Amino acid sequence: MRKLFTISVKVDKPIVVGQDEINGRRQIIPIRSGILKGFDIDGNSIHGEVLPGGVDNQVIRPNGVCEVCARYAVRLDSGEGFYIDNNGIRTVPDEYVKNVLNGEYINPDLYYFVTTPTFETYTPNLKWMEKHMFVCKGRREPDAVIINYYVVEG
């Protein structure tokens, strides 16, 4: 795997839809903005912004496993745009499960936070994103999510 770029996303506070002992805690987190910095598949520098209006739909199961389902768009400085559909999980050690279910902030070094994104692109220059597999390593901060995108090389 090779790291290509990082996306730092600014998010609002979670909107809790509901919570019980069967399903866990369902929450919706609005994505406000963000920055993409890094490289394309050929090593060329790329930079862009995360567009407002994205959302991270999550359910934190009673065992503390958070199922992440984020959808958002990026506009590169070149004017090209793409859409990201990013799914994965975030977990903590057992002793922090109650904290997570209560919506408390947990040290991001304690999380296992991995996702598998797919891309929808609209220009020939970005089609490489649709032709490769990616894995992301995430880090949750109080008002941001930092996601490192790695391409799986064949």
C-alpha cells in the first residue's frame, strides 16, 4: 500500500437519532468543510476542498463497534470534482465502550478506525480513482476527522 493523500474534515456535533440496548446509538454527523492534500496515482501534487453538505451516518453498537458510513464530495483546485462513499468501522478497547455509547470524547490513539472508500469521478484525469482499491486509516478529533488514503498496489 502507498499513501496518496489526506483529507481533514470539519464536522458538526453528532445529532443523536436514538439509542437503545438492541441497536445501539444512531447518530448523524454533518460534514461542514475540509481540505485534501497529497498526490495522485502518478505522484503529482493535488489539493482541494471538501464541499459542505456531506454526512457521516453512524451506528455505535452496544458492543462499542461504530459502523461508519460517510458520503461527501471534493473539489480539487483544478476544478475537477469527485464523490466519496466511505464505509468502515471504529472500535475501542472494552473498557471504553460505555464512554463511547455516552458520546464522550476518547483519545484517538485508542481507536481502531479503518474504512474502504469508493469514488465516483467525472473527468478522465480522475478515473484512476475508480480503477484502484483504497484503504483508509482514520483519526477522530473533537471537531474533525483526519483520513489518510492508501492505494492498494497490485
